[in-house]
Amino acid sequence: MSKNFRVLASVAMAATLAATSACSSTRDAEESGSGDSGSNLVGIAMPTRSLERWNNDGAHLDGLLKTAGYTTSLQYADNKVDQQITQIENMINQNAKVLVVASIDGTALGPVLEKAANAKIKVIAYDRLINATPNVDYYATFDNYLVGKLQGEFIVDKLGLKDGKGPFNLEPFAGSSDDNNAKFFFNGAWDVLKPYVESGKLVIPSGKKIAGEEDWKTVSITGWKSETAQAEMDNRINSFYTGGKKVNVVLSPNDSLALGIAQSLESKGYKPGADYPLITGQDADLANVKNIQADKQAMTVWKDTRTLGDQVAKMVDSIVKGGTVETNDDKTYNNGNKVVPSYLLPPVVVVKDDIKTKLVDSGFYTADKLGL
Ligand code: GAL
């Protein structure tokens, strides 16, 4: 999507929303029975500011809804579950009409969302599914399983595994175990890589065994922290890569982990070039896109968070208007209590050669920011 079209799309989006929300909020609230009839407050609960993407997500959605005439409460919870629960409680007490929640721990929000339901407030799970509660009405995200599948397929292609190349030394990582997405990312990748691990073409010198359903948690990094991933990679290299043994490939589920892993490799003397390990990523964080330009990371799975914000803004408006909320997947995401109607957006692989066409021409980054 070209930059101009993208800008036009957002403006058009805001105008459409503005046209509907301003005039209809009072009427539709009574009809749709959602929240306090007079309010047009939308509560936006984001997990943290310390992981780059959430700043973009929050700002974009907040801007769209404000332009459309909604009042918003945009809150960040510093990756602290209790803080997020308190923030959501405040939004309920402020008579929010709709809550948009990117949860920190998808299993911890049952009680507070029951309060939301009692107040007839609709809830949209943003990017990460909220589990173990009937009180989540919709889910909007990217195709999380496909994110992992794209990372796995990238490794297979780049290493020539289909042509029988190998063995290669692989180190797998997974995301935060309290994040429902982490399982989908990992399973998407592992379903592609597992046959090569079983055939011995991919070897895991650190001995991490990924057999059972929950084994991905043995390689998960809590809170998606770069520094924790760096320390874990240091440990693995110190313990299992002696006598000249080299890391060849690292399955990193996202960019914040990939950054820590690259820093660990650098501190152990790895330099970009022929022997440098192939590292995957996700989110197209700025520092990581620069690492890709510097051959310190091989790819990232870009999720254009603006499109997620656009979709969620539309869902909010449909809820407020009492209209039909658009979803495109009513099967995949069972949160343990019910299948949550979902809207999935497409993730895209970005490598060094298409940074300009995908990230700059679409307006996600300016050429200036990437030194292009
Ligand atoms: C996931 C999200 C990813 C990544 C990660 C860490 O839930 O889908 O895009 O950002 O959290 O924030």
C-alpha cells in the first residue's frame, strides 16, 4: 500500500468514523445496550511503553478515535498486571463504552472484565487474546500462527534444508509464557522446523527438548525482555559452544529478543559475514531494521500496526453504532471459555533488499530514519 494511499486511508477512516460516531452515540448506546448511554469514552489499555510497537499501536488508535469524535483513555501498564487491572477498572468507572485491551497476562483479566460485562461494556482483545473469560466480545490481531510459519520457512529456505543441507546448530527461543501469542508464534515455526530436528539436519547443542504441547515454555523469555534473551544466549554459548562449535541459526520470535541475542553474539566475537548466524525476528522495530541493514539480523516479520488500529477503530464504531462487527475468523481462537470472533491481518516478511519498498514506501518509516 503506497504511502499516499495509506494516509488517505487513515483520513478516510477517521472521516467515516466521525460521520457516524458524533451523531449516533447516544441513540445507538440505548439500542446496543453497551455501557453508559451518554458516554462515548473508549478505554485503550496497552501493556508497556518499553516494547517499541505498543507506542505506535496506542498512538495510532488513539488518534483515529479522537479524530472520529470519541473520547479516549489511553493507558500503559509498564508490563505490570495489577497496574493494568487498575487501569481497566478506572475505565469502567469512567463509563467507557468500549474497552480495547492488549493484555499483559491474558489469563488475569477475568474478574475485572466481569465488571465490564455487568456494566454492559463491550471488550475487544487487541493483538493478544484474553483467556478464560466469557467477557471478551471480539479479537483483532495478525495471523499469529502464520508469523511463526514464515520464520520457520525462512530458515528452511535460507539454509537449503529442503535440499538436504546441514547439519546446522539451532538455538530456539520463544516469547513470554503469559502471552497467548507466544504459543502460536512458536508452534507456527516449530511445525516447519521439527522434521529437520528429528532428521538431525537441525541440531540443538543447548539440548532444549521441544516434544510436548507445553515444551515451548522451556525456551520462553518472560516479558519479551532483550536483556533476558541476551543473558540466556550468553549462557548457552558459554556452556554448549566450546571447542570452536558455532551457532548457525537462532529462532527468535520477535525483535526485542533478537536484539539481545545479536548483542550476545557480538560480545562472543561473532561478526556479520559468512559465518554469522541467521537470526529471525518480528515487529520491524527500528533498531532491528538497522541491524538487518548491518547484516546482524536476517529478517523480521512486519505487522503493519496501523492496519490493526484501523480495523479496531472500525470495530469500535460498529459496536457503538449497534452495527455488525466485521470479523474474518470465527474458528481459530478459543480462549478456553468460548471461540472469540476474530479479525486476522496478514504479517509480511521483510529482508534487507525490501526494506525500502515495504517499510519506507508504505510510510511506516521515513527514508531519513533508516539512512536511505
Ligand atoms: C506479542 C506481539 C508481538 C511482540 C510481542 C512483544 O504479543 O504480538 O508483536 O510485540 O508481543 O511485545
